[in-house]
Amino acid sequence: MIRDVLSPFTAWKNLFREPVTIKDPLNERPGSARYRGFHQNDLDKCIGCGTCETICQNGAIDMLPVDGVPAKLGDSGLRPRIDYGRCCWCALCVDVCMTGSLTMSNEYKWIESDPDKYLYMPGVDKKHWDNAELGYRRHEERHLSPGDRVDMPELHAEERIGSFIEMVKGYDIAQAQLEADRCVSCGLCIASCPAHMAIPDYIKAVRNGDYERGVQLLYETNPFSQVCGRVCTHCCESACAARHEGDPIAIRWLKRHIIDQVPQERILQLIGKPAAPTGKKVAIVGAGPAGLTTAFDLARLGHAVTVFEAQAAGGGMTRYGIPEYRLPYDALDRDIAVITAMGVEIKYNHRVGTDISMQQLETDYDAVVLAIGLHQGRSTRIPGSDHPQVRKAVDLLRQITTGEKIDVPKSMVVIGGGNVAMDIARSMARLQMQQYGEIRVTLTALEDKAHFLADPVEVKESIEEQINILDSRGPQACVIDADGKLLGLKTWKVLSIFDEDRRFAPKYDPADEQIHEGKMIVEAIGQMADVSLLGDALTEKLEWNRGRIQIDPNGRTSEHWLWSAGDCVKGPDVINAVADGHRVATSIHCVLTQQEAKI
Amino acid sequence: MVMQALYDTLKQRFPLGELTVQRDNLAFITVEAVRLYPLLRYLRDHEGFSHLVLLTAVDWLEDGQFQLTYLLNNRAKCQDVGLRVMIPRDKPEMESIHDLWPAAATYQRELREMFGIDFPGSPRLEEEFILEGWHGIPPYRRDFDTLAYARETFRDRPGRETRDPAQHMKQQLYGDKGDV
Amino acid sequence: MFELDRSQYPQKKPDGTLDIDLSSGKYLKLWQGPQHPGITGNMAIELTVCGDEVVEGKTHVGYLHRGFEKLMERRTFMQCFPIVCRICVPEPDFNEYCYAAAVEELAGLEVPEMANWIRTLILEMGRINSYLMYLGGQAGALGLGVIGQWTTYVRDLMLDRFEELTGARIYHMFILPGGVRDRLPEGFAGRMEKALQEIESTLGDVEKVMFHNAVFKKRTVGVGVIEAGWVDSYGITGPNARAAGVAKDVRKDQPYLVYPELDFELVTGKDSDIYARADVRRRDLLLSVDLIRQILAKMPKTGEVMAKLPNVLHWKIPRGETYVRGECSRGEYGYYLVTDGSGYPRRVNVRGPSYTHSIALFERMVINANISDVAALLVSLHTYPPEIER
């Protein structure tokens, strides 16, 4: 009891103690290294994807344009502005940031008399903590969304090199949903797609397993989903927010997955019937992606569309240029079947210029579209390139498609570093494998490996398929012996490709000369349009631009009745051709209905 | 297994609905409303489930039902049993258990206020618990929209606006280009 | 302590309710709170007194109802994570842990071992903070203001540790579904040890000044007794039960996280009065100090801290329901989570120990208490109002 009376007096010992409080906390007490203080944003790293806004459970973040930060492919030009009246400093915005641009400083004091100042745009509103080194950073990995792409099941190199069987197997449902799950639905990809497909929405359809909705979304912007789901150049993936710290979403494979999941009959039902006939007639020259997209759109709007195709089947370059192992013909046939089901009539084996003239089309139809693609290979014009065993890649690819007999050489050289060069090298390698059991294909490209024009995946797969790829080699001559037999290709080392004005002017090192053995040489250095079908009169009348028919932004030529679309005016690319087709169809529809209105 | 054994024991005395074994020490059992009280008393007095952990409701709006969850704990055996009782949403009423656990009265008062579920006979049921002067539908029901309520009740801070990245890019980069 | 038989007043009506006629002049209504030094946080108690004796008490809550449970129904599973901690200010981490564990269980996520160690560490750190605040409050309710100053000082040391570990002092937002945000910072254990030593030394002073104090004892021994029989009927858990001799502690009863790997004995008392409860909490605090030392010594040095999560922006969890509990400084803290297969929780119900302690139990205990003891009695139940109204 006495102890309980005396014991409390021990508190007096604190009389002699120093205070424990901090004298000047404003200056002496910085936040800890991980402190979640005021935000910082690296404006150059930020891509304005708005994922921070999406995850903010307080609704504290707005995405707004900033002077000096223009929208460009892969960057919306918007930047986050945070309402510090709402922010709870949970840092989910930092954790979810797709580029790691958004961080937090360890600064926690900010005094202001104007409350509106707390609508704060980090990085734009300059603050003394902008360069603070301490503060909350996301854990090394981005934990809140998976960074790695779901691997696409493919045939191994050994399985695929003996045949033309499609090498990419396609995702199954579980794989596709996992891949679709990675998408943050920011929509940055839409602008970079030439056809501006509703990418986040159709990926959402995959996530929800709603494939019919997915098909409807695809057909809103692209009647070539089978084709684009396989061979699209997927510009979208290079604008994907996920690519900054991980793999971009496999948008192309997801598109293919959707179209793979829905039976053909159901697709026909889903896209519905064409509008009532308008009585207008449109002729389209060329049944490639551009021509058929135009045809599809116009037929849906009720116009009568006839397509003239010189070859025996539709698809244009996608059929006659892209090897079967990348795009099986039946997939292409399914896309075309939907288009013809819309009422589009395709006249195969009708070569305009021979079987029917352009003048005739002009007279018989209300509008004509020229979508003839690029079917004529360019030549290097090096000495010996007129030898019969020096061939053009496009011609050979077409022969392979049509099943013409090809004299497969035991060894060959391909000139070119683009996708067409890879296509012909890999196709010929397969034929060599089938016939001789071994592959001897050498591919020489002007560019060095870092600047190859071909898709990196194509290069990787070509190497897997034993194609001998040589970079920085400039073709000098085709070596022919006294008997006129082709021996191979002579190349020099490339020193530079362009001059100071970025003009094509390759410089070589003649000392570094090599002869590549080959009984055949294939030139794959580019294509051009075969415009002979126009006839002299029309060729004369039309306006031209650097060898291509001049068109206005809507694809209309200088002749009021003639439009042109696709590779022949825009250069080779499927999805661009599709986009072009839509543009031209819209333009034609507009003109045709305006004429109607005038009457 | 343990939870299954308990279920089998109980089943001999009471008609029971579905059993969901969530963990080896936690299971949920669906029971009819009329069976609840004797079952609770039995569990409390004979099976050692003497601790009422919580009593709460889940609104299954689309099914027209409220789920009442009575969670009981047996400390000696480290087991938990959740009894699920489904009652119709249009006549939400349930027998009070305040005489089994005095603490239950508070839960029931709250459920009455937040979900509009009646427990006749429970003490001070009519007294306001958390809400004062509330006139709308009971706010924890699914059809009470918190966002709509907040928009009606509070003003947004002026100066807030946002843009959708995809729309903004369309406007800036390709908008009307190419269209006639 | 009282000489009259106070159970005579007020008399009961035939229906069992109290016969309190305010107009008789015998009784007085007295509000303690919502702003009052003798109240714990934002709540109020409505007392009816007869002289200096309380004849009836009613707890009023609703002063900080923010509707968290409802708000979570329109937030994705990850978006719920920053708001749960706000359900309890002094010891927010149990909300984060219980919520995360419930989500992980229903989503079938396996949490890396390292994360479990760090979670346990954080929970024990939070327990220390909570007890330190309590000790200050308990002493303050009886006029011993200096204790609160001491415990606030050492609590601040612990807040510094929280700051360097989690990046925040009060709402740590560190335990998220899937794991924890990061590993321990460099040199953390050493700085923690210094803080623990300071806490122990301060607790020694607290013991001398508060617990060996004739005045404190006179005001608390034998006052506010919880009968052991009430433990189940009122859902009493934590130190309130342990001071009544009921060895009830989730850390032992249903060991979670890494508690099975820690060596400890439960702290219990027997007198079940205010003094016993304070003493149990003081000793439990020392237990936490010991547990933190064990954790820092035993925890692995490396390892992942987060499980592989799906994209949290559209994370869906299959239909199910579960209840996850932990032992917080006040007793059993638990989350009842119901999911319906969508990307949002169907229902979240937070079971805070204060819910029963400060309403049903307190209303029972306050009857016949002396008005001057009410504050000490309420504080001795260690209640935090936000977990009552969530």
C-alpha cells in the first residue's frame, strides 16, 4: 500500500529529461523513403492511358490535355490531374501505372490559400518535389496486371518446315480469356488501327465469353477478320499500353479467336441483311481486301455490286501473296463467303482490260472502284537479272498458290529483307524440304539486322526454319557461267543505304565480296501496280502522283466516276486496304445518294 | 470432414438444407426460417456453439430474397457454422433471437434500420440506431443507389472534367478525316 | 463501495421496463458525448442518473457512419482495399488483413510466405499502437494525464516504423489482396529494436505510475466487473474476456498467418474489473513486443511478397461466402464476405469487437455505476466507434 502511494512519484524523474518533441518538424522531419506523399509524373514517360483514373476508387483523377503534349500514336496526349480534396494516397494509381511514370514523392506538406490549387497536375504544375528522389515507388514488378503474354501454341520448326499447314494454332478459350484479361481497356490502340476497330470492346467480349457480340463488333469495322486475325500488321499492338512494361496484348490473336469461336452460319445471321436495293450499280476491279471491303459496305447499304477478278479466286494479295502456312485458304474463303452472302457478285477469271474494258464499266455502272493491288514485282536490274532463273517473288508465290508446277532448285538466293522475301524464302524452303529433304536458301538484305523491314517474328521463324539470313549485303550481279547456267549471286557489304538527304543511295565496300550459291535467284524488293488495264486514253486522262493514280482523301480519282483503293494507291498492307475500302465505300455511297437527292 | 460430421449429427434432429463447407473449420448450412430458433438453441446448448459471432443480411435482389446469416463459433473445437436463412424480400420478417444472445438485439436493430427486416419482439427495435431522420428505402438494400444518392445530396466540386483517351485521340488524330 | 442497496432504484414496472419518471425530479438525463473527454471517439451515451448513480444508459452511434460496407458493393475487389482501413483509425491493419484474406480465400489465391510474416509483423505493430493509445486513455479517464503523454511519445516511434515500412503513418494501406506491397526496408530490425526498447522502458514507468498507484487502484479495482457468464451472451472477446479468466484469443484458438510458428502464452487475468483489463492489456502489449522480436528473428530474409494477381481492373471472383477473423487489440475482428461471381463484392460485413462491447455490454454494465466511473468504464471496454457503424 505504501508502495502504491510512493511509486507514482517516480514520474518526477522526467523533470531532468530532454523533450522528445521535434523542434522544427517543417524542416527537420522529411518523409520516409517509401512515404506516399505528393505525386510526381514523368510527362515523357506517361502515355495518357488513364488507367490511373480507372482504378482510382475516390474518383480523384481526371485526364486532361496539356499544352505541348500532342496526341500521337500510342500516347493520348492527356495527362492525369488529381483532386487532392478526394485523393486518399492509397497509391493504387502508382501501382497500376502502365509505364511507371506516376510516382509519389516523400513530401507531405503543402500550404495554399486557394483550394483550387489542389486540383493538381503532377509534372505540369511545377513543384519543388518534382525531382524528389525519395518517395513511394511501385514494387519492381507491376503486380496489378500480368505483364507476360499468353504463349501462342504453334507448330515447332521441325513440324512445320515440311508442310504448308498453318503454324499458329490459335488460342483456346482459357488462353484467350487470360490474354484478354491483361487488357486495361485504355483504347490507345484504336487510333493506331487504320480501320479504327473497337479493340477494347471486342477484347472485353472475349473476357466475357460473349463471342457473338465480338463478331458484331469486328464486322462493324472489318469484314476480313479471318485474314486480319492471322496476318494483320497489328499496328495496334505497337500502341498498346501494356507494351511499356511487358508484352503488348495479343490483339491480333484475340481477333482470330473471336472469329474462330462462332460458326459461319451464325456469323451470317449476326451481321444481318443488306438494306433495301437502291438501284445503283457499282463495279469493283479486284477482289482483294480493299475491293471486297468496298463491295461489302456498299452491298450492305443496298447497292448492287459486281467485282471483277482476273484470278480464279478472291482475296488478292492475301491469297496469292501470303503463303498458306500463315493464312490458310479456307479461312480466307470464309471471309469472302460472308461478303458474297451480302449479295456481292464476284466475276472470277474476268480480267479488266482484256475481257471487259474500263470504258464499258464506266458506261454500265454508276461508280467504278480500282482496287488492283500490287502484283508486279520490281527488279534489281543488276547484271544478269534477266536470266530465266532469276524470278520475282510475287510471281513465284502466285504460282505456289495456284498449284502450278515449279522447278524447285536445290539451292537458291532471295534478295530482299521484307516480309515478302521471308514469305518466298520460307515457302521455297518447304518445297525444298518436301522434294530434297534439305533446305538451302540464302536470304540477303540491304539492311542490318537491327533495321530489318520484315516483322521480327518473321525473321525469327525464318531462322528457325534454317533460312540462311545475311544482313547488310548489296546484290551486284547474278553470276552466270559460260553455258548460261546461273551459279549464284554476287554481293558486296553495305556501308550505308541512305545519303544525307535520306535518299536511297546505297554505298558498298567492294573489298568485301561474296558469292552466294544458288540455282535460282528470287527478287523480293518491292511490287508495283499493273496499270495496263486502264488503256491509253484513261491513263492519259487521269492525274498521277509519283507513278500512282492520284486520289483525294476519300479515294476518288480525278475522274468523277472512278475511285481507287488499297495497295495500288496506298502501298501494301491488309488492314490499310480494309480501312481504305470503308473510306471509298462511304464516299461512293454519299455521292450516289446525293445524286438521288438531286433527281 | 469434421463439418460434414456435424451436419450429419444435426440432420438427425433438424431438417437442413444445403451444406457448403468453406474450410475444414467453417461451413454454411441453409435452414428454413421456422427451424432456425430451435437449431440455434441446440447448437448453443449442446454442440458448444456458444458464441454468436455475427448476424447480418445479404440482399439477393434478383431472387427476391434476403439471406440472413447467423455465424456461430465453437471455441473449444475451433469451428464456425454459418446458418443461412432465406426470407422473402417483400415480407421481410424473422423471429428474434435476443433471448438466446442479448447481444443479438443490437444486430437486429441494425438490420431493421439498414435492410428493413423486422424482428418482432426484439428490444428497442423502433429506435433509430445509426441513421437519424432517414426517410428513403433502407440504405443497405441493393436497390438503394449510393451514387445516385450522393449526386442528389452533394454538389460536385466545380472545375472537374475529364476526357476519354480513345475519344480524345479520335478527335485529335483522325476525327473526320476521309469522310465526305 | 456503496452502502445503499442501489438495486432498489429505479423500480421496475410490471412489464419489466424501468419506471423512470423524469418529471418526478428524482432523475436527470445526462449526455456524455458526442463531444466529451470521457468518451471514446465519436459516440454518445445517454445516461439517466439518480443522484450520482446511473440507472439507465443508452449508447448512441451514427456520428461517423460512412457506409463502407455499402460503398464496397460498387467498388472492384482491389478498389475496396484503400477504404477498408478507414473502418478503424487506431488499428486499421486488421481491416486490411481480414479483407485481403477473405478475398484471397474466395479467389483461391496462395499468399507467399514472406507476405504472411510481414502481415503478422504489421498486425502486432498495430496492436502495440492501439494498446498504447488505450493506456493513455484509460489513465486520462481517471485524471492521470501524464501517461497519455508518455504513450503518445512511444506510439509515435512505432508510427515512424510504420512510415518507413508502409509509407504511411495512420492508414497504412499496405496489406493488399495477394500479399503486401514490399519487403522490409534496409536496417528495419535495428530501428525497430530501438523503438521496442523505448516502449519497454516507458511501460516500466507506466507500471510504476499508473498500475502501482493507490488512486488508480482505488478507482478501478472492483469497478466495472464483467461476469464470466456474460462472455458468450454478449459476444465478448479479446482482453475484456481474457481479464475475466476466459482464455479466448484467435491467435491461439484458430491460429492464422504465422502465429503457429511463434512461441507465446496467452495473457489472462481473473478479477475482470477495470484494473484487471488494463493490466491484461499492458501485459499483452509486452507480449506483442516479444512477438515482434520473434518475427524479426525468424522471418525469411528473401522471398516474393505478392501472389500473381489477374488484372485487377476486371477481377471477378466466383460465387461464395466466407468469414475470416483475427485477434485485434480489442478482440475478434472479422470480415464476412459474400461474392456472386461478378467483379464486385456482393456483401461485406465487418464484425468489430466494439459492436457488442460498447452497446449491449456497456448498456448492461453502466447500470448502477457511479457517474464519475462511467468514463473509465467505457474506456476500459476499449471501444472504437467506427467499427460499430462501418
